[in-house]
Amino acid sequence: MAAAESDTVPAVADDGKALGARLRAGDRSAAPAALNLVEDRSERGRAATAELLAEVSPAALGGDAPGHLVGLTGPPGAGKSTLLSALIDEWRARGRSVAVLAVDPSSRRSGGSLLGDRARIQHDPHDDAILIRSTAAGGRLGGLAAPTREAAQALAAAFDVVVVETVGVGQSETDVEEVCDTVAVVVQPGSGDTLQFIKAGIMEVPDVLVVTKADLGDVALRSRRDLAQAARATGAREIPVIAVSSVPPPSGIGELADALEAHRADIDLAARRLRSRRLTALRELVAEHGEAALRALGGRRSAERLLGELDPGLDVAALVAALRERATGQPPEPPIAENGPR
Ligand SMILES: Nc1nc2c(ncn2[C@@H]2O[C@H](COP(=O)(O)OP(=O)(O)OP(=O)(O)O)[C@@H](O)[C@H]2O)c(=O)[nH]1
Ligand SMILES: [Mg+2]
């Protein structure tokens, strides 16, 4: 592992290349500065971030970033943060380094009532194999802002597990699915969440379903049964449903860690990451230039086809640049149209 040259975090945002190279070498001490950089949305920050991300791109790494990108999502108060505290202990006991990007939706909630009961993620602050960072929410509840996606990408070069924690119900979870290798959807027992969840028909999203607060007893068992039934009814693939208790003494945590790992071992990671890069590129194109950019490419379908023809080793920025070039008929142009938020 490359030793940090100094113990001070670079104050300026122009060191993207060096930070990216350190992350690529597995130097986790570069992570906090890298996250600061990614959050710097000034022109200079963006340019340095692009350099950083190029250093951890599949091309630079000679393959996909090794970290396991885990999405953890579910309704407010379901027990996500408490569960993460227990999962972090489990992963550390297994010798894994863990980074958590907790998407903080609080600014988007009316009032603060939901926050009253909220737990923080507990962890050993002296353990440098753990990094916890709150990041701002994207445009919608559960939506991922670009810095969160970029941070996840960067951290996956240096941490064994990178968790993106979001609050979400229904459709909003698909954002996490787009970025992560494995998505765990968390519901608490007897809350109506379970039913709503089943009715909403979002069974495509979870790779693993988690019922929290198993210590509550029967009500948790019932929720687990209902969910398992709904999961089976969707047919296509088997979704494990795991009941966990995160308060001492924890239970089900090892089983959940196993299920997450098993999923990751089971998927075609390269294909999932490639799909993720392409979907992200489309999303960024639209965020930058509005739907008009898609129209200029002949619609979403045709844009997807175009992406399919591009070099699979390209990173998101390169894919966006290629799309932009096609859409405008020439390299970097001012925005095609202001279409406002979707
Ligand atoms: N009995 C019991 N309570 C739990 C368990 N896990 C979490 N809780 C409680 O449930 C409440 C919400 O837990 P959080 O971990 O903050 O839930 P969250 O999903 O992160 O909530 P938001 O961040 O607000 O979306 C807290 O009061 C926790 O103490 C559990 O396993 N058993
Ligand atoms: Mg939380």
C-alpha cells in the first residue's frame, strides 16, 4: 500500500489525479480528500474530479473496481442505520474495510417528526478501515445526486464494501439499483410498509429483502412470511428474505452478510457495472442538457443502442462526452436546451 506522503489533506481541489492514483493503490487515507473533491461542484472541482475518476476507471484499474457496491434502502425509520452499525461490525470481523455513503434526505422532509427516533450509525472512530459520510440527496426522495454516484465509484477502488444508504419507497429505489451491485431493501414488521411494498410491485428492485426488528417477535415473522410469499410470486429469480435484529443481541446479521456476498458472487459483475455506467451516462446527459439531448439522439432507445456500440471500457465521463458529441454533431457545446427538472 502506498504510504501517504503527508498527513495533511490537500486543501485545493486540483489534485484529482494524485488522489485517484492513491485510491487505485488501495490507500484509504486518500478517501476523505477524494470525497471532498467529488462534492466540489465548481468548474475546477469538476475538472479535478474527472481526473480522479479517470484514475479509478475500468481502463486504469484493468477491470472493474474490486469493492462490493451495496445499496441499502427502505422507508424512514425502518432500521437502516441501526442495521448498518451491526453489519459494519460483522464485516470488520470478516476483515473487510467498509465505506458508507448515507444519503441524507432530511432537508427534503417536511417537519422533523420522522427524525425524532433516528439512530446514528455506530462505529469505532479510530478504525481507519471504516469511513462514514453523509451526502446530500438528489432531486427526488431516494434519488442519488451525482456526487454520491461518483463517490461510490471512487471508493470502490479502495474499500472492500461500499454501502449507499438511502431512504426510499417504491420507484425511487431504482436509482440505487442503477449504481449498486447488490440492493437490499429493508422494511420493518407490521408497518403497512410490507403490504404497500408488495402492492407497489417493486419486486424487481431488491436482490435481498430484509425484515428488521426481529426481536419484536410474531409480527416480524409474519412480515417475513408475507414478503417471502410475494417474492416467490414474482417468479423469475429467488430473492432471499432475511429477518434481522440489530439491537443487542443482534441476530440474522451474519446471514444477511452471507446473502449479500452470495448475490455478488452470482451476478455477472462486469455486465452489471457496464449497464450502470451506461444508464448513468444517459442520466447525466439529460441532467446537463435536458430531454432535448435525447431527442437529438433519436430517443432513448436509439441512445441506448448508441451506448451499446461504444467501447465498454469507457468511463461515465467519456460516455457522456461521446453522447454529447453525437447529439450536437460537434465536441463540447453549451447546453442544447433548458428543460427544467423532470
Ligand atoms: N426493537 C428494535 N428496534 C430497532 C431495531 N433496529 C432499529 N430499531 C429502532 O428503530 C428506530 C429507527 O431506526 P434507524 O436505524 O434510525 O432507522 P433508519 O431506517 O435509519 O431511519 P431513517 O434514517 O430516518 O430513514 C430507532 O429508534 C431504532 O432504535 C431492531 O432491530 N429492534
Ligand atoms: Mg438512518
